[in-house]
Amino acid sequence: MRPALSTVFASARQGGATALSPQAIVDVFAQAEAPAVVLDAGLRPALYEPLVLELERRGDELPVLALEAPCPAATRPGAREPQLSAGDRGEARAALDAALATVRRAGELRAPFVVVRLGEVEPAAGDWSYARDQFLRGALD
């Protein structure tokens, strides 16, 4: 098992009065003695790019273990990301394109993992409660 710390603490502060610089983010990881970093899907391009440069400058001292797809976030803050499991083909295709771009970025950063959230399976949402109850009772075929 290889532990890592996520950048989610920095993503939540982007654009606000308490936003952290890429240097400050890397310093937090160093102070926590993080063995590796996970770049979360909430990073916007304005923070992602300089943060990646700072991490590359540090070399193997602080490797990127994984990226959470899509990274960097392509939508504006507060907007809903397209879901891979969406019933709409266009939305699912947009999510797939974003995930593939994240896989390419992971390769560029030598990150061995990409975390992908499929999202809610909207076409099956109506059957979820029934299926869950049957599963919990051991009655699901």
C-alpha cells in the first residue's frame, strides 16, 4: 500500500481570499511528509499548470501517484461535470473525452493511477432502492 495526500484542500480554496500558491501547497505536502500526491478533479487550469511545474521541479521528492478524472477541471466552479454513466450519449462522450485526456496527463506526469468516478447510473436510478433492498436481504438473483 502506498499512501498519498490529495490536493482537495487546495482546490476548495481556489479563487478565494485564502487561496494557496503552488509553492505553499507543495510546502504543506512536505510538512506532512507526504510520500506522494493525488491531483484532484477540482483543480482548475489556473492552479493545475503552476502546481504541476512546481511538482516537476521537486522531481522524485514528491511524485504524483494519481490524477482524479477530469483533471484539471474543465467546467466553471459549481457547474456539474459530465458523467460517464449518463443516459445522454453526448454527455457520456464528453466525460469519456475528459477521462482520456486525464489518462494522457497522468502518463506525462508518470502517475501510475487515474481515479475515475462513474457517477450515478441515471437510467437505473428508479430501480436502485428495490435492488439495494433485495441485495441486503440476500434475495438478488
